[in-house]
Amino acid sequence: MSKIILAGGFGKLGLAIQAGLAETNYDIVGVLSGHSHESQYPVWTSLDQINVSADIFLDVSTPQTVFNNALWAIEHHMAVIIGATGLTDDQIDTLREKSERGVLIVPNFSLSAVLLMQFSQLAAQYFPDVEIVETHNPKKVDAPSGTAVQTAKLIAKARIEEPVKSSEGAARGQRVADVAVHAMRLPGYIAQQSVYFGGIDEQLTLTQSTTSRAAFVPGVLRALAGVEKITDLKIGLDSVL
Ligand SMILES: NC(=O)c1ccc[n+]([C@@H]2O[C@H](COP(=O)([O-])OP(=O)(O)OC[C@H]3O[C@@H](n4cnc5c(N)ncnc54)[C@H](OP(=O)(O)O)[C@@H]3O)[C@@H](O)[C@H]2O)c1
């Protein structure tokens, strides 16, 4: 049974992970949080309070805290999974240099989002004309989403032929790696992304959506299984699938 320290365990994603790891082979040995919480697990509100060892440090805290937490975990010889967003390229380089065991950065734990990106790369080889529409809750701070940006970059890399030229303008979306990306912000949505491909008299649309944070748990379980098998820093759930 692997021992897990869960950072950010009382946030929206952290609570879904707490529920998802119950009755698995993963044993949460404590939770690092911003404030103290009633819990069946030991709860620490600073790194220097942590008084147990663990195999894996799983961080779903905040963009402000994830880097220091991850450094601490590496220094304490743990494998690290980073689900929180906000690491800069320089911070990622530092973690790569310091890593002793596996460090897995997972921008998106959703299996359907990861598969959508893979399928989109395949389709882009045959259909270079493509646009992305992503829809998230109005509370989401960034637009377009990191997943949409990453999907656009992967499509651009996978294209063999140039897309047809079309008109420009605000309503034509934001150009990311020469792919138009449209972001909608609507209540009632958590995360949805559609990739529209157009060919000669045929269309292909790929859509994925997550309707609750429980959707991230299968991806978290795959990350937990994968991180102990890698020995350096990797980015993306697909690197351990
Ligand atoms: N990779 C993915 O698939 C994925 C999916 C969804 C979200 N995310 C990312 O995951 C992160 C968390 O998202 P969320 O929606 O769960 O946010 P959230 O509800 O705001 O939760 C963040 C949690 O971090 C805790 N925290 C504050 N300072 C901390 C510290 N020093 N060490 C450890 N924990 C600390 C807070 O604790 P208190 O409650 O005690 O203040 C809070 O519960 C964000 O960066 C988000 O973008 C990633």
C-alpha cells in the first residue's frame, strides 16, 4: 500500500480525491492545507509540521503554493504528482534538476480530455481545417483554457497540410498556433471542449466534457500508478498511460 500526502486536500479537487482514494490501495497519511480542518487524517497547515514519511506527494493546492510544496517533497525523497496549475517554465526546470524520483506534472487529470488531444492529433493529419470551442464556468480565470491551448499546439504540430485561409476578426476566435480557439463562459458547465474538423463535404467533431470533479479521479489513480515507474520529470498524464 503506497502512502500519500495530499496537499490541497480540502479544496474542490482535493475533496474529490479524498473520496476517490477511499477503498483503494492508496493510504492518505495526512493532508497539507491552508487552514486547519476537521478530518479523519492528520492535517498540517505548514510544511514544517509534517512528521510522517510518504511514498508520493500529491499536490492539488494553489498556484502560489505548489512550487515550494513540490521542492519540499523532492527534498524529502518522495515521488511527486503536481495537479495544481501555475508553475512557471523556470520552476519546472528547477524541479527537473532537483528531481531524484518521478515527478509527474498533470495539467489535466481528465482521461477524456487527454484522449481528445490524442484523437485530435490523428484527425489533424487528414483534416488540417479545424477550430476549437471550449466552455467553462464563469469563475474560470483564464481564457482560453490551458487544455484548449495545448490541443491547438498539438494540432499545429500534427498537421501535414496547411489549412485554408479564412477571414480574420474578433468573432473568429483567438489564434493559437494558427488554430482558432473560441472560449465560452457559462453557468452550469464545469469543462467542455469540442474540436471541429471540416473536410470536403464531410465534418468530424470531437467533444469531451466533465460534469463533476469526480471525473478527475480515474486520471489521478493512473498518475499514482505511473509516477512510481518513472525516474525523472514528465509532463502530461499521457506520459504514463
Ligand atoms: N490537473 C487537473 O486536472 C486539475 C483539475 C481541476 C483543478 N486543477 C487545479 O488544482 C488546483 C486546486 O483546484 P481547486 O478547484 O481544488 O481549488 P480550491 O478549491 O481553491 O482548493 C485549493 C486548496 O489549496 C489549499 N491550500 C492553500 N494553501 C496551501 C498550502 N500552503 N499547502 C497546501 N494546500 C494549500 C486551500 O486550503 P484551505 O481550504 O485550508 O484554505 C484549498 O483548500 C488549482 O491550481 C486548479 O487549477 C487541476
